[in-house]
Amino acid sequence: MKRPLTNEDLFKNLLNFSPYGGLCQSFIVQGLRYYCQEVIAEKENLIKSEEDMMIEGKIPILSNKTWVAIAEDIAERMDMFYDDKSIKKLKYE
């Protein structure tokens, strides 16, 4: 197998060329949804820990607020995608 060049290439390969077929897609989707839910559930703790770090003069490379916002965005778009009533609201751009 040729080495994927980007994360997008890797995910395309994982989603489309698994010896386990479509089950691999379900596994990846479930894993992503689960991780988003975990990050969102820890939102307050993540934000508090970042504030504590800032008080100590430590500046994170990536803000926990941004990490949570990413999780919320992905979760919202996945919820919309898997909810037939909302599929037309999903923005692909």
C-alpha cells in the first residue's frame, strides 16, 4: 500500500479499503462521535484547567476552548447528517 500523503488521504483509505468493509466506517464514525461527546462532557474542566495554566504563565499551543469548539462543531454536523429531517441544513463548504 502506498503511504497516504495527508490525514484526509489516510481517512479515505481507512473508510474505503478495509478488509472489514463497511464495518470499519461504523467503527470510525462511532469513535469520532464518542470522542466528541467525551470532550464536550469535560468542557468546564478543560476550560478551568486552561485558565489555571494561564494563571501560572503557561500558554498552551492549542486552546482547550478551541478543542471543545471543534468537538461541538463536529458533533453538531454529525447529528445533523444522521438526522434525516436536518440533512438539508448541513453545510458542506
